[in-house]
Amino acid sequence: MTLRSLQKWTFKKVSNYNLFMLEENDYDEEDDLNDPAVVLKHQKYKTRLYIVLVTVCLYILVYSNLVKTESQTVIVSYITLDIFNDLSSKYGQNLSCPCTTTTVPLENFMSNNISMHPICQSYFVDSEWIDGLYFENASSFVNWDFRKTAYSQFKILSQFCSLSKETIIQIQQNVNKTQLITIEIHSKLQLELEVDAHVQFHNNIALGQMISFLDYLKTTITRNNFVSALGTNHIFSVQSDMTNTHRPFAQALAFVTSQQPPVEPCGLYGFKLATAFNSLPIDEIYMSVDALIA
């Protein structure tokens, strides 16, 4: 048999191969109505489709078995930071490095770099500067004079800076006592993100406490209309009930303070009037008291 004859014989066998040929008794009545040549043709088509599908399935099974990788656990001892970073870059999530200690305080590996506002580190909050602004006769200055309220303004600024420092110290203590809980060693990025989350949590708590304190302080001062001992947070205006004319503030202040010469103002600050209003008679002169909130 020549090669050409072998090719023809193979082609004929393949083209005529039929896996769905039925026995004579297996044909139903509908098949009897069809042309036998058409039925045979359909059976060959089914055979070819079946062979193609079986071939594809076998290929998939063989390929999946060939490319299937078996997991292998390799234990590395004496881990250093460089070794861990190298393994983490190679294996990523497949790397497992359990910790012998699952809880560690943040203060064991974290350092704090705290920076205050420049005003709280300046000379303006020192006691030497603040005491130098104290005047025993501050009540004799007009209300717009900087010297009348300078001591109080810088004193409260110093107190707020002290409050900020105490709050920062409290935050630092709370953060240092926070326990980092983990069963697997973290990468540097994961560790930084988790520590930042703890620090931000305590910052938000402290910020909320300070805002609540300031709101309470403002509400208390506004509702109760507190007046300082020197009257530096009130304006006194003098009015004659007979002529119904306003005297200049400097003249009225000089009259009330036994003709003390008024001090010209060296600073002007914004203020708003509160709702409280009281009238105090002094001989035939009425003094109006309007609370100011600087």
C-alpha cells in the first residue's frame, strides 16, 4: 500500500466514522419518514462534534495537571529586617511570619516629634513679659487702650498654651500605652498606617474635649455676663438725665475717678455688645453698663 493510498484510506475512515449509528430495531417512526442519507449525515456531524469536545476536555485536564503547583512550606530561621523585606517582596501575601509576642506597647518602638505653635514658644507667654504688662491703675485707662487689657489678653494666651501642652502630654501618654496587637509581622508601610490610625484616634478625642471646653467657656461668659474686677471687659458710658446729652468718655471717666487725667488710647479692638443692660445712679449722672465680649 502506497502512501497516497494510505492517506485516502485514512481520510475515508475518518469521514465515515460514526459513533451514533443505530441498530435496525433502534430507529423510530420519525426516522423512517426521513431520508436515510440525511440521517447518516447528521450522525456523522454528531460524531465529529463529540470528538472535538472530548479532545478539548482532555487537553484542559492534561494542561491543568501539568501547570498545577504544589505548595511547599520553607522555614527560615534567624529572621532579620533585611531578610524579611526580601522575602516579603518575593512572596507577598504567601509569606507567613508569626509573632512570638502578640501585644507590644507603641512606646517600645515609636518616637514622638512634637512641635508647638510658634506663639506658644515665644516670649509673649513668659511670665516676665506678662507681669511687665500689669498696671495697678489699669481701670483708669480708656477701654480702647491696649494697656488696659494687655495683661489679661496675654495671660489667657499663656493659659491656653499651657492647656495645649498638657493636652499634648496626655495624648503622648495615651499613645505610648496603646498596645499593638498582631499575630503576624507587618511590613513597614502596614505598621506606619496602623500607628498613624492610633495617633489620629487620640488626637480626635483630645480635639473634641478642647472644643467642648471652649464652647462651655464661651456659653458661660456670654450667658452670665461676667465682669472683671478692673472692668476691662465693659464699657461705661455716662449720660446726664437733665440735658439728655452724652459726655465724652474721657470726661466721664475723669469725673468718676476724681478728676484723674485720661490716658489716650494706643490700640483699638473689635467687640460686640451683649444683651445685658444695667443703670447705676451716681448723684444726678447715670452710668450705663453694656457687657463686652472681646
